[in-house]
Amino acid sequence: MLELRLVQGSLLKKVLEAIRELVTDANFDCSGTGFSLQAMDSSHVALVALLLRSEGFEHYRCDRNLSMGMNLNNVSKMLRCAGNDDIVTIKADDGSDTVTFMFESPSQWILSHSVFFLYNFGQDKIADFEMKLMDIDSEHLGIPEAEYHAIVRMPSSEFARICKDLSSIGDTVVISVTKEGVKFSTKGDIGTANIVCRQNSTVDKPEEATIIEMKEPVTLTFALRYMNSFTKATPLSSTVSLSLSSELPIVVEYKIAEMGYIRFYLAPKIEDEEEDVKPQA
Amino acid sequence: MLELRLVQGSLLKKVLEAIRELVTDANFDCSGTGFSLQAMDSSHVALVALLLRSEGFEHYRCDRNLSMGMNLNNVSKMLRCAGNDDIVTIKADDGSDTVTFMFESPSQWILSHSVFFLYNFGQDKIADFEMKLMDIDSEHLGIPEAEYHAIVRMPSSEFARICKDLSSIGDTVVISVTKEGVKFSTKGDIGTANIVCRQNSTVDKPEEATIIEMKEPVTLTFALRYMNSFTKATPLSSTVSLSLSSELPIVVEYKIAEMGYIRFYLAPKIEDEEEDVKPQA
Amino acid sequence: MLELRLVQGSLLKKVLEAIRELVTDANFDCSGTGFSLQAMDSSHVALVALLLRSEGFEHYRCDRNLSMGMNLNNVSKMLRCAGNDDIVTIKADDGSDTVTFMFESPSQWILSHSVFFLYNFGQDKIADFEMKLMDIDSEHLGIPEAEYHAIVRMPSSEFARICKDLSSIGDTVVISVTKEGVKFSTKGDIGTANIVCRQNSTVDKPEEATIIEMKEPVTLTFALRYMNSFTKATPLSSTVSLSLSSELPIVVEYKIAEMGYIRFYLAPKIEDEEEDVKPQA
């Protein structure tokens, strides 16, 4: 039996909004350590990895490992029915082919998880949504820990704004990291654009800092379309980190407060073939 | 001659927005007692009844009963030209085939209803819109007073949210009332949903209460499409009441502050034919 | 060499939004006295004239007169990448076929205009956008100073609201000015509308006044489509002035704080041919 209770239910809504543009169907994997997901986008170019650790849940019961295949648009439809302050509980019986999302308004205490007892003891409003699970073939890729040439940490809203702005000019972004800063460039029919963010750690609020850890300078090119998809995760975290190496996919990571992270992986485009839309894995 | 002056002109705008999705053309009936409308929706499934009592108007003059046929989209276009704080006056001469809507900004006193005198005595801005009336055939249905098995009073925004949420899952809603609460359920391709609202009268604000008056439990099924149309009236009132009987159409009523009401009537669907879209009257 | 630095960069964004619906491609003319533009709309019915005087810029260097042809949608795309508080610098080298827009966030002082020195001395974020210039044939029309029968100054938001409201009823607006006020009227399939604004100078805030300077009464008819385009300039100024003469195009002028103006010119329609869409110059 599975029963996961998350007081901050809006976080699940944000997680779904962050990944459902990229991934249509995916397996959510539950184990004793947490609730996770790993999936390729439909064109098999980008990879998304989600982890919500069990400690982050108010109540976490997972009797045996479970892989639940879901259509993310359908999950999103159901989660959109939860109020922003609702407590969300995910439930599945062993061997069942359905999952239940339960939403409770937070104002009052609840004695029972059974809807029918709620009439007497529970809250003013309670909703449960039951969804059929799907069988989804998926290979779980091992993602090796890697050393990166450069790691840039910056405000997530700034990164989102830059990707959006550059998209109005071109299709790809060249990211160049030096000790002093990170430069985002693009080129298109109407002209060229360069946006430079200087390293700065002397800001009032730590989440507004731009911090660069660099072993060697690195310059890589990526498809802006995917970068813009990744920035759907911006509401989850005030900062984003970009990990770059010349031989490796970039990792765009959004931490999820105390609980885990969403990481997006995207292979760089080979510069010579920049006109070719298909990235090189 | 007809001359109705409503200080809270925004109320008329809300009334129009509440009904124009359901009804295209309708007769507005004016008599000594008030301003009213009764109309079926175009598929003759739902009925809307509006009453604005004469006492609610600042000035109400109706020399003889008058039935004015109007296209509600055109009325809405004109009313959208009124500011939210404007005073609205509806005028029609006896035997005239036009109606005039006059909008005055509320800041100053006005001595004359004639536009031309306004230059000297009146307000800074005044607008009048004249619209052709239409001949509309309509039978006025007598709606008998009925006893209902159950009446649910609840926050109108909550009811609107529930109808909207369930629409993302299914096409019909099953409403079940027991002493303890009211349950809204639906079923669709992606799964099922149940939302339970418990009776609660011990809330801080009376308009947030959910109150159930019940003679016997009742369970009825309705098309969500119509329910969602009815909730366009939500801005008119902070509460809504649902009156249910197994043999009768549901009445969804929004009170209009001190003045009257909008009532929507919808026949339940017969459960066995749930797949059939056409409700049974 | 050209280098224009405007602290209030959002003003340029507003200027572009004000004219790009009307004009697609246009020459921006730079001289010692200022930055200006004059262009006809694509159907050669309306004329727009922009002036930003050199004194309004923080830094204004223009070594020789320069006419820079630009596609306004492309300029708008680039300017939308500027933050609302950004300082905008426009740069062009003599003989160059490109123009550069540079955006700096305003929080810090910047020592150099070179992007590459910025790493050491400059701001946290700096963006530069380079755009190809175009060759655009255009005749510069001399607009003679004229005496107008009537000049109406009124709140720009009120004028915008009136044009929008009347557009929901008809296609043309009749503007009648008398000593007491200005009347905007229209007629359409669904009815007629008249909006009267009385002269009032005794308001608390001068920008809310409606002031009429009149030598003789004047009544003219204009296409609402163009009037609505002109009101895109509303964010630039809290007041608008309408200059009318029976033999001349109307001038709809929005002052740009301390710096200059946008003026729109539109020929009146000849009343007898009101059904004919093409105005008479």
C-alpha cells in the first residue's frame, strides 16, 4: 500500500506544470526513499529527473516499490482541481490499477482518511480523484555523477527571462562561461543578441546572487526550445544551477525546498552543424 | 413611458453576463412591480427567470406593462460601455420600437435627463445608447411553487469551482444530498471524481456557510455544461442555493441584493440514459 | 557616430507600441536637435510624426544626420527584451548598416560602453542587440502649421475608452465641438450612441480636465479603426489633445514628458460618402 501526504500540495501542481510540456506519459517510481520520475522527452533529446525525498512528506508509507504509469496531462487536470493551500494525499492499493489523489482544505483537522467518516469528523470540503494507471515501457538510465567544467548558479527568473528574450531573436543559445561571468548569445534573421551576467555575490539576498564555480572556460550551444521548456520549473525555486562541460549534456537544476530537485539534461549542439536542428547526444 | 434608474449600474452588466451565454434573444417585461425576464435556452433544456423589483430602483416609472424584445449580446455590448460606477437609466417611450440606455458617471448631480440640457447643468460625461427592439415570440411558462426534498445553500464561488473542476473530468455531475453533506461526483475517460461539502454553519462569515435543509435524501444527475453556464451569475451573489427533488428540475438561485434574483431551472438526466446527452424535462 | 542614452528606457518601448500597429517599416531620423520619425500607415490614410528632443536624453551624440530604416516589429521584439527600468542606449557607427540597442539594469554605475570591459567595471547584467538596417524609400512631408477651429484637451484614458466603446457599435465617429463640450457619436446595425464630455476645468487634478479652446463649432467624421490605433499611445501621456478644422486632418497629439510628442494625422471622411471606407485627404 502506498500513502503519501504532502501538506504543501501546490508543490505537486508546480512539479507537474514543470514537466508536462516535455513529457507526456511517465512512470512515477515510489520506494522507501522517495517519490521519483525519470523520463525522456518525446523526441528523445532531453531527459528530466525528479526526486521528492520521503522526509519531505508529512506522512510517507510505501510498503513495496511501485512504478505507476501516468499520463501527465491527466494528472495535471486532476491536480488543477486542488486549491493552492490544499493538502494532497496520493494513495494506491497493492496490485491496484488506479491511483487516488485526495485534496483537503487545510483549515481544519481531519481524523480519518475515509471519505465517509468525514461527514462526522472531518473537514468542510474534501475531494478525491481516482485515475487509471497505464503500462509504460521505460528504460531507467543510469546517470553517472560527473565533474563539470563550470557551474553557474543564478536567479531562476533571470534565466527564464533570458531564454525567453533570446527566443524572440534566434533558435539556439551559445552559453559561454568565464571567471567573470556568463554570456548568453543568439543569432537570427533580424540580428544578434548578447546578454552578459557578471558574477556577483555581494547582493542583499542570496537568491539574487550569480555565482560561478569554474575549472576551465566552456562554450556550448543549445536549442532554446528545450531551455524554455525547462524554465517552466521556475516557480519551484528562486535559483537555478547550470552545470556545463564540453563533453557532457548541460544539467539545469531546480531545487525543491528541502525535498529534492528537478534536473533537466540536454546535449549540446555541435557548432559546425548549428543549422541542423537535431542535437547530438 | 418607461424610465428606470439604477444607481448600481454594474449590477445590470452582471445580470447580462449571467444570462447571455444561455439565451440569445429575450423579452424583458416591465410592469408596476418590476423588471423581469423569463427565457429558455436555445436548445430548450434550461430555463432562466430574472426579477428586479421596482423598489430596488432609485426611480421606477412604468406607465403600462411593456415587453421589450432584445438581443442580449447587443444589450451586453452597450452595457459594457458603462463604467462600473455609472448610474444606468433605461428609457422607452410608449409605442416606440427603441430603448435607450443612459450612463452617467456618479460624481455629480444631474438636473435633467435631456442630453442637451446637460451641457449647462449636468455631469462631465454622459452617454446614451439607443437600440432597436425586436419582436420575439415567447410563451410565458407558469412555474408552480414546489416543495423540494432538499435545499443546499453554499458559497457561490465554491459551487462554481466544483462545476469547473468536475468539467475537466466528465460531462455530467451526480449531486447527492444527505443530512451530513452534499456530494458532487463525475466520471470520465481519465477517471472519477468526488467532492464532498459537509454541512457547516459555524463559520465566521455567514456567506461561507454550507447549510442543508433536507426532508429526504436525493440523488440527481445533471449536464455540467449547463451548470457551468449558470455559474456565470456568481458575481451577483456570494451564495447560491440548489433546490432538488427527484421529480423536478433543479433550481439554481442567485439572489440579487435586496432587488430580486436569477433562477436557473434544469431537468435532471435519467440515470439509465446517462450516455444520452438530451435531458428529460 | 551616433550614441543616444535614455535613462527611462521604458519610454522607447511605449513609443514603439504606439506606432507599430500603424506603421511597419520606417526611417528614424537623427540630427543634432533630436530623434524623429515621420511615416504614413500602409494604406496611406494616416500620418504619424514622432519627436524626441536631444535634451531629453541623458547623453546625445549625433555627429552627422542619419536616417535609419527599421522594421518596427523587429525593433519592438528587441525592446521587449529590455526590463522596464533599464537604461537604453542606441548606437550606430558612421556608414554601418546596423544599429545596436544596449540595455543596462539601472542599479549600478557603468564605466564603459564596451561589453568586454563590463566584466570588470560594469553592471550585473547587460544586453546588447544588433539589428540590420533597411533601405526605405520615404518622402518627408512638410506639415504646415495650421490654425484650428477647435482644440480639445482631455484625459487620454477617457478618449481611448470612448473610441473603444463606440467601436462596439459602429465604424465611424462623428466628433462635434461646441463651446460647452465635445460629443462623440456613432451609428451601427444595432443602434446609435452619443457620448458627451462637458468642458470642466475645476477638477482636482489638471490631467483630468476637459478643456475646449474654440473659435467656431466644428463637426467632423473619422474612421474609428484609425482612432483606436492612435490610442495605443495612451500609456505615453495622461492627456491627449484633438485639433480640429473643417478643412484639415485632425491632429491627435500625445505629449512625451519633457521630450517631445507623437502626433497622428487623419483626414476626415466626407459625410455624404460615409459608406465609402476610403477617407478623403
